Amino acid sequence: MKKVDFHIHTIPSVRDADFVFSMDTLTRYVHERSLDAIAITNHDLFDLSQFIQIDKQIDVPVLPGIEINMQSGHLLVIDNPDRLDDFQEKADKIRAIIKTVEDHVTFEKLTEIYGDLGEYLIIPHYQKKPAISGDELNLILPYISAAEVDSPKKFVRMWNDTNQTTPVLFSDMRIKENLTKFSSRSTYIDCGELAVKKIKACLRDKTKVFLSPLDGNKLFEALPNGQMISTGLNVILGGRSTGKTVTLKNIAEQMYDPLHIEQFDLVQKEEELDKRLFEEAVTRDKSHVEENHLLPFKDVVDRVLSIDLAENEKEVSDYVDSLMKSASESALRDAFSNTAIFDETTFPVSSDDTLKALIRSTQQLVENVEYRKIIEKHIDRSQLRKLACELIEERWRQEDEIRQKAVVNSLIGEIKQALDMKSAVAPISPVDLYRITLDKIRIERFTEIVNLLKCEKDIYDETIQDFRVVAKRGPFRGAQELHDKLARQASFTPAYRVYENPYQYLQELKCISALPNTEIYKYFAKIDYKILNNDGAEVSGGERSEFRLLQKIKRATVHDILLIDEPESGFDNIFLKTNVNQIIKDLSKTVPVVIVTHNSTIGASVGADYLLHTSKEYKDGKAIYKIYSGYPTDTYLTSLDGSNIENYSSTINALEAGVDAYKARSEFYENIKN
Amino acid sequence: MRILKIEGGNGHFCANGEEFVSIDKLDKDSLLKLVELALTQEVEMDDYDSETLKNEAHRIIYRSVHKKLQELVARKDEFFDKSEREFYEIYENYKNS
């Protein structure tokens, strides 16, 4: 098995924060991580002279590469080191295209520069940001032999999915001066000769690509020193001050997106404060419930916000007055007022949003990858493209017309003003009766909607283990409730006085400077959240902690790893056994989990896949920290230096305070029983 | 084609390519047609001249319309430049694929 890292940066580009490359760091990295091969892959550039120096200095194979910014994401292109001048020449062409972070290379340009991509090792960012996706991925797909992910979790998921290509995990590190913490991300490949052709053949066969040298994908390197942990459930045991918490932190540092629940993180400290913070957290956590429920209403409010009924009334009244005046002055009409343009009105100008939405929808039909088969079964894609083009042409035609009308409108205004100055007859005030009528209807509908919104209703009910989260909608019961919602200095008293008249209420809310217009829609109906326990009663302090733990754990699936430090610090054994253990075990099937514990309910009953035992030992009077690890069924746990400890005694010491205490406890329980 | 002319001390416009109408009869629809012609055709217009235009109402209308149409003729290409338009990239991509 060869341990490889084919994604390393040695030169800062427009895409990186500035750094100074260090050959010493690279040498240490390759040595300490025991790598068998590396590739140098800087963003959109290749530096031949630096590559030659690295190749001379590093005693494992070094491959030339480049990380190219494509339209949708990043792509690694790696070559054999036997045609470096040619690789440099091609990289220079890429560099000439990419001058700023906004620039990218198209697939056509890529093939124009590199010719047959089949000659190279092509690895796209896949389950890693920024990922190559959509049409671009389809174009690249025939040339790739592996795709890059950013966590062991994604690696395992992709490896197990027979429809997916082979995953690879690389460091993506910047090799800079004084770098002390290395990445633990690398991939093992079962490949004899490390030439591009051989590597590609190997990568195409998933059974030759793993996270560990001997244990397949059951284990992965979680720490840069090579310490392995399980891709399932790990339990860290050990006495006080032996480095358990530090180990957890070090593992977290190696992940892009860990969920780390620290010790005492969830435990209640002060009753009242805890209760308030808990309610706030639940409200914040469930803010999507309010937003989802009120989102359609937000659109209504956005439209109504710009309506000014008082101004509309004034427009109509001015129009009628000027019309009457003009009729009475008909005898005074002159050469200026007799021109057609004197009484002319402007063109109504508005953009057709429906057409715009239609273009977007057609574009979605053309570009959607997920449902392409179904779409193509019914509609020919080339016809869809033609449809999109015709709709765009129609959109541009309408835009041209609108711009021309805008020119005419401004010209009419200018000429009318000049004619008004000369004429003895007063002009007729402009009025848009269509818009004014529509505004009136909109306000009537708005009032109906707001009144419906104030009706009491349960809008959300979610069960989480033994708890229920209920959201209820209803009217605000006073200015204080509005004030509490904003949580900023503002007076809602004038607004609440007209709460029964939605349009007037809206006008008053607009006057509150601390309340942004974009948030106004949340102030018409109140959403209350309640967390209820099994008996339908509000939760106690202990139950709040339990709820928080379950909530946090539940979200772990979206993270790369779940790390929990001594969950027993705040929970009783029954809760841990009946609720937490099973959830954690289930979770560990999809995301790696590491738990630090002293508690036998967790340590011995959770069903760990891998054990780590931290230890502080002394050598020549100096404290050294070690980790012994192995499978739960192993007789001995082994450390990286080859030393080992007995599994049984170290586990019973950590969880039961030793064999004697364990026996004494058993006897105690037997006596009670008898 | 000629779209604005001064004749007999009065201003005239031609929006349909056939007949000239006195400029005091210019309404918004005719004006829109003149704008379209200025942007899409080779048009000719008599220069504004306050001496030959005797009618003061005609002077006001003719001067503004003439000035605006001249501006549009000068910026014709810019007006229809599609490269800055919304959906331009999609359009080019789909049209050529």
C-alpha cells in the first residue's frame, strides 16, 4: 500500500492568502506523515524551477500538477514528470487566462490546451467546495479516475456507493514556513509503480483505494502523527489529565466541519437564565418555522409597502380639479395648449416578471442534471434551448420597447413643461387610474389576509425523542409583546393602537426606525414555541439539557465528525442508556463519532467500534502523553511507538475504578437484591 | 428617410414613411414611432432653426424632439448592444449548441 497526497500547494496564487514556501516544512511533512508520493498542485500555475528543486530534495516520487479554476469548481490535472517543459508551457496558458479570482477556464479551452485529457490524471473537487458540477462535470466525467472529497465520512459514503466513482482524500495544504500542524488527510492506494497510467488504473478499482493501510475503510488517520480512529464509533478512555480533551480538540482541528460538544456545554448553570436562554435558543433554532410559515405573506407585505393611499387620493383629486379648471378655461386655449402633446399622458412602463420567470424555468429544464432522464423522455433538449432563446429574444424586444417608451415619456414631460410655461391654460394633472384602482383592491385583500393570519392555529408540531416542539400562531396581545420581539429600543404603542386596521398599522410600523422594512411582515401575527415533555408539561431544567443534547446530536449527520466530551457530566445513566447510546450508535453508521467518557453506561454499553486509551507516562522525569488503541475485542491496545497495554485492565480501571471496586459494586448489588 | 422638416415657417414630422403632419399634432404614439425610426433606420432631419420656425409652439416641440432624436441616432449601436443584457451568456451558449 502506498500513502499518497496529490493535492499540495507550494506557491501562493490570487486565490490564496500570501505565504512563504518552505522546503524544510515540505521535507518534514513528507517524512512525518510517511508519504510514499506527492503531487505539487498550485492554483492555475506551475513553476518548473521550484518543482525541480522539490524533486531533488524530496526522496519520494513527486508528480507535477496544477489545480485549475473551472467554471463550476476546481480540477486537479496531474502528469508524469517526464515532459516537464511541455507541462510548464500548458500551465502558462492557464495562467494567462486566470488573472483574477473571477476568471475561469472553460472545458473547451482546457481540451484546447491539454489535448487528450486521457493522458493525465484528472481529479475534480467533488464532495468538496468548490465542486465541479452540472454540465461541466458531465464533460469531465469520461476522463476522471477518482474524485476528491474533504472528509473520511464522505470518502466512506462514496466508496460504498456502487454508482459513485472512487473517492480520494488529500491534504490541500499550503506548505509554509514554521508550519507545525500538518493535515492528516491522505489516501492509501495499492499501486506498484507510481506512474500516471498505473495510478489511474489503480484508482479506477475501488478495492485498491482505502483510508488505512491494513484495515480498509474501517479506520482512518485522524491525527497527523498517524493515529488511527474508526470511521464508526470511537470511545476514548483514560484517567484525569491524560490528554483526552486535547486529543478531541486535535481531531476537531483536522476536520473542515466538526460538531464538537464540549464538556458541561449543555448543562444548566442558573435556573432563570438557563430557562430564558433555552427559550431564546429554541425560538432562534425554530426561526425557520416562522419564516417558512410567513414567507408567502412577506411577498404580500413587500407589495403593499409601496402603496400610498393618501397620495393616490390626492392624485385623483388634483386630476378632477384640473379637469374642471380646464373646462372652464376652454375660451382661453391658445397655440400652446392646442398642441396634441399639451394634454398627452405618458406610457405606463413595467417589466414582465412572468416572462423572466419562464426563461429561468426553461433554463432549469435544460440544465437540471438530477431529473434529466425524465425531462428528456418528454421534451427534446434542443427544442428547450430554442424555446429559451426565443423567450430571451422576446424579453429583449420588450426591454427595447420599454426603453423607447421611457425616452418618449421623458420627452413628453420636457415638452409639456415648456408649453405650460407659455400657455395661459393650466395643464391637466396626470393620473394613473388603473394603478390607483389596483392599489385599492390590493389593500382590501391585504386586510383580509392579515385578519386570517391573526386567527389562532397550531402551525408546527415536531416530536424529538421524548419531547414535543409546538409552534402556535395568534394575534399580538399588546405593544409590549411587539417590543419584546424586536428586542431593541422602540415604541410600538402608536402602532398597536391601530393594530385592528392592517393598512394603518403598516404605516405606523414603517415609522419605527429600529424596525427594518424587510422584517415588518413578522409583526402582524405572533408565533409562540413551547417544548413539552412526555406528559405534555413544560420541560424542567434537567430535561432542557437533555433536549439540547438530543437536538445537537440530531444535527450531527450534516457534519464531518461528531465529538462529545464526557456527556455523563450532565445526564443520568437511564437517559444516557435509553436515549443517547442508541442514537450515537445509529449516527456512527453515517458519520464518525468520538466520545470521551469515564462512564460505564456509555463506555461499556454503547458498542464502540474502536477504543483509544490516553495515558500520561514518565520518562527521564518528563511527562509524555500516549494513546493506546485497538478494537474492543483486542487483548492488547497498541500505541504508535509499538508499546502496548492490556485492554481488560485498562478499560476496567477507567470505567469501574479497577477490578476490586467493580467486584465490590457487584457484591453490593447482589446483597441489595437478596 | 426624412422624418422631421421645416416648411412654411412650421415644423412637420413623418412617422409612417408617407405623409408629413404638422408637429403640433404629434402625440405619444407618433413620437414612439419616430424614436423607433431614429434607432432602426437611416433618418434625415432638418436642423432646428428658430429664424425659419415662426410658430412658437412648433419651436418648443421641434427643438426638443430634434435634439433627442439626434442623440438617439448617435447612440444607436449602444442602444441595441446585447452583450450587457440579462441572459446574454445563456443565449449565446444555447444558440450555438
